[in-house]
Amino acid sequence: MGYECFELEVTDRVAHLRMNRPDKANSMIPSFWRDLPAIVDELSASGTARAMVLSGEGRHFCSGMDLEVFTTDDNVGPSASSGHRSRRNERFRSTALKLQDSFTALERARMPVLAAIQGACVGGGIDMVSACDMRYATADAFFSIAEVNIGMTADVGTLQRMPKLVPEGIVRELAYTGRRFTAGEAQSMGFVNAVFEDHDALLAGVMDVAKEIASKSPMAVWGTKQTMHYTRDHNVTDSLEYIANWNAAMFDTDDMAEAFTAQMEKRPADFPDLYPMSDGLG
């Protein structure tokens, strides 16, 4: 299936999702917001991908929300200013929730998502990569929580997720000022895992991490992702009970046996894929 903003390739259980509008700095047009969650949800449901790399073609990773969203979408564009105020405001709220869900899809995916960032990652780009499991960047990458610079408050996830990744005072400064910060700064504050010399080195390095993840038990990796997300949003006592319940239900002795056997035989482990997710009807 063709997509206006994306190209998808799955090789050796690693999915590579590329934003493919380099002439527009991979800005987020209306179809972007519809297709991203559809692609990620389908990959997650199929169980065929054990890790996903999200990258952007061209000089810049992502320049954020395209002005087309504001000028042509009835939910947020000029026509949304007419009619009953309560209906108009509810429509805006519904649109914001839909946009938020586009990035929440990255969190709910059963496989880890790794962002490979070059050049600009601003506005909605930071909302998006904040929802990824890990972030990697080129030395020339730069970031900006840019919404304050156009007179609005970021509302698609940065202000909710980034303070879980970076000290709150730093996020406040970046969000209040809208200033650019470098890949080096992003790494020093813990937002970026590693910095690479150029785009080719970035993609090669991130793919290596993704392949390493894909070699592990997909049940163990999914459980780790679920548990870390739960722990982020709950206290220690509740989180300990959560992992006890998860492993009581999901722990797979066959996977553990295969891991030990593969180590003893000095060969790669061979784990079965996750089963496709049921739609509840079959």
C-alpha cells in the first residue's frame, strides 16, 4: 500500500519507516496524522516486526506541523471559527485527541521504536520522538519546542512525555523560550542516547541496535516495554505488583530454554514471533 508521507520496509524482523517528503522537510500534513498510527498499529498487530526504526529522508528529520493542517482542516482551520462555540471547541478538542493518538501509537506498539534524527527536529517532531523508546541523532541535529514561538502551547505530547525523560527544569526552559538546542545538549540531558557523525553512520548505528533488539525474545522485549511504561506512570509498589502479574501470565519457559540452549551451542537464538493480535471476533 502506498503512503503520501511514508515508505515502509521490513527486513529480518526490523521495520524501517521513512518519512519521504524531504523537499518539505518532512512536515506533517493531514495524511501524515492518519497514516502513521495505521502503519504502526498494523505492524504491532501483525507481530512480524520486533523493532522499528523511524527516520526522515533529506536534510531534516521533521519540521513539525505543516501549515496545511491549519488552513485546510475544518477541525482547526478558518471554517472552525464559525458556528456554536461549544460545538466548535469540542471539535477542536476531538482533533487534538486524534493528533495525540497518532504518537501514542508509537508507545502502545508491541515493539520498540527507535528514532534516527538528522537536521531539524522541531515542534511536532519533538512530540513524535518523545513517544519513541529511544532517540539517536547526527552531530548537526537540532531541536526546538517551537510552539511558543507561534503563540501556542504544545499539545501533542512533548509537555507530557519529555519531563519523564529530562529534568523538568530543563524542559520548562526549552518550552518557555522555544530556543534551539543541539544534539550535544540533547545527549547531555539524556534526551538522545547517542550522537553520530553523519546520516549514514546514524542509520547504520541505529539499525545495529534495532537488529540486536530483534534477536531477543519478542515476549521479553514487549514485557519490558510495557513494564517500563507502567512504572513511569505509577509508584514503585504498584509497579512491582504489575510485573509480578505480567510474568505470572506471560513468562515463557520455552523462550528461556531456547536462550540458554543457544548460548551453550554458541548460535543465535530462534524465538517465535508474537502471535497476530486478535480482533476479538475470531
